[in-house]
Amino acid sequence: MFDSLKEAIYQSEPEVEGAFTFINKAGAEILGFDSPKEVIGTKVRDIYVDAGDRRRLCERLEKEGTLRDFTSLCKRKNGETFYAERTSTLVRDESGKAVAIHGVLRDISERKKAELDIIESEKRYRLLFNSLKEGIFQCEPGKDGVFTWINQAGADILGYSSPEEVIGSRLADIYVNPDDRKELLEKLEDVEVWRDFTAYCKRKNGEKFISETTCNLVRDENGKPLRIEGVFRDITER
């Protein structure tokens, strides 16, 4: 039955230095072996790139009994590395003595690569957005327009030290004339993208400046407004 599964099903001795005592065919293949017989008797610790991960797993199992979705970088017989996700249970006898570790392991390299690619992409975009002189922002579509994201340049223009200071504040509060915000929302309902909207705004310290903003109203698949995305610049000198 176990040999029909794609996940590795295994049993090992409970010690950090413990060896495999059982593994199914899928497990042997994931680890780069031709058969389960080749794996049985080898040290579980040896499949970890960082042998300390085996120790950490065993320590947590001692405390928790079962550990789900424990992720670590592992290696196959030929040295090729892969990301493994495992769920493990520490088995005890009637006297409470640890006698075995039962586990299910899967190769999640493709999923992990996709996650790392997303993180790297987000870093690149963050660097790009923070290198621009224009303020880039996202806010809620309601009349208050609470900021949900802004780049460093946007925070600088508004007189704040960091984007974190701006997030959660109301976009409506930066307008000198509250009717300007109202006009912007009405226009976006009609055209969804409004370019070069000019208004008097104010910084954190109350200093006034003239802003030029291009906004886009983002809707969900049912047409409900989700957020407003925009780019703005200080054109006071112009």
C-alpha cells in the first residue's frame, strides 16, 4: 500500500543519530536510491544539509510529540539538494520510552522555488519603487482613503520619516480642500483612471504644497471597488 504513494513514508530510530528502519519506494526515490533496502540502516541525519535540523526535529518531538510541516534543506544520494517538508510523530512504548519516529516526507522544491522567486521579485519591485522620486501609493476606495501602502518617496513628500508612519493614516487628511478628495472619487467612478489631477495638499508639519496625481480605481471581478492605486509628485516649484 505504501509503495503506491508519492510521499515518502518512513520509520527511524528516535535518537538524533538514529537510522532508517523502514521507508517506502517513493521515499527511496526522493532520496535518490534505487530501492528501500539501500536506505534502511543509513543515518537519517545524513540527508540533512544542516545536520542541526535533525537535532532540532528530535528536540521538538520530545516536547510536542507530533510536528507538522517541518521544512529543511536536504540532499539526495548524489548530493543534489532539495527542500523537504515532513510531518513526524514520536512513538513511545507503554512505559513512555521513545522507540521510533514515524514520518511522511515530500519534496517541495518547486513550491519553495516559486515562493523564493516571489520574495525576490517583491524585493526588486521594492527597490525600484523606493528609488523613484515620485510617490507611489495604495489606499482604500472609501471617502477617507486610508493608506495601505506607500513608497519611501511618497513618505518623504508628505513629510514623514518612513512609509510605516503613513500607512493607516487618511489620504483625505492631506488635502487642504476636502472637496478635492470628493471630486477625485467622483471622477474615478466615471473614468477609473484620472491623470494629472492637481490639488493643494499639506505635509505632516502643515506645510502646503501642490501635488499632481494620476490614480487608478481597481475593482474586483464583480465590479466592486477594491482599492485606489496612484502616483503623485510635488509640482510646487513648477
